[in-house]
Amino acid sequence: MNYKSPVYNVISVPIEKVKPNTYNPNAVAPPEMKLLYESIKIDGYTMPIVCYYDKEADEYIIVDGFHRYRVMLEHEDIYEREKGKLPVSLINKSLDQRMASTIRHNRARGSHDVDLMSNIVKELHDLGRSDNWIAKHLGMDRDEILRLKQITGLAALFKDINFGKAWKPAEEDEQQ
């Protein structure tokens, strides 16, 4: 097998062509954003932004690296120094696989917004992914998935679950 990791094919992409995904549950507090800015200011971009290339829209959709992308958007000194270009490594995966990749990247680094994680579980479920698939690909146990499903409060997330039969009240005639 001649597999080559995406990081060996980093390309330079104008930031205007890079777009955030709609599902990232990761949040970075202001002190950490300031530290990220300082890191990029002092060390430069040491890690590429991981993207999926959408040929139809001619856009690079972020899978991992949203906050590094944000630093360039919000800091003119970084934008000018980098000539408005971000280092990007590409992955070519389906939406469900990109969502899973985003979560794996994020979970390896820090914490998540619970409501956004619940939405991702819902979206993956809507895409036809089972709890077992979600557990395996997002590094969650079944209890965590259950809790996230409960947060959304959507019965649709439980439609494929087999529940035991509830008791059935006796007819009034039978009770007398």
C-alpha cells in the first residue's frame, strides 16, 4: 500500500476560498484565542488547516483548523504577513466521515460545546449512521451518545431503539 498522509501535500490557499463547516462543536475561550494568535505571530502557521475541496463551489471547507483560520481573518498583521494565504492539507471524504474527523481532531485536543455535539449526533443519525458507528468513529461510549440524544429531545433519534412493552391496564370489567 502506498498511502501518503495529507500533511505531505500542503497547498497554499487564499483565505477567501476557505469556508468554515456548519457543524464544528469546538469552542475556544478568549484567553486561548489570544494565545493562538501569539503562537501564530511568533511561530507562524506550524499546522495546516485540514479541508475538503468542494469542486462545484470551488471552496475549501474546513474539517480542522477553524480557529487558526479565524486568527488570519481577525488579525491584519497575520493576513499581510501570510499574503492572505493559509496552508491547507486536503482530505477527500464524505460528509459523515468529515464530521467524524472533525470530532476526532477536536476531542484529541480539548472540550466541546454539548449542544453542538448533540446536533452532530442528530445529523449523523439523520445521515443513517448507527449508534455503533457514531461510538466507533467519534470515540464515544453508548451512554454519552444517549445523553447527547436526550439533550436534543428529538424522538426521531430513538426511532430505531427497541423498548420493552409497557404494562397494559386491565379492563374495568376484569377488575370487578
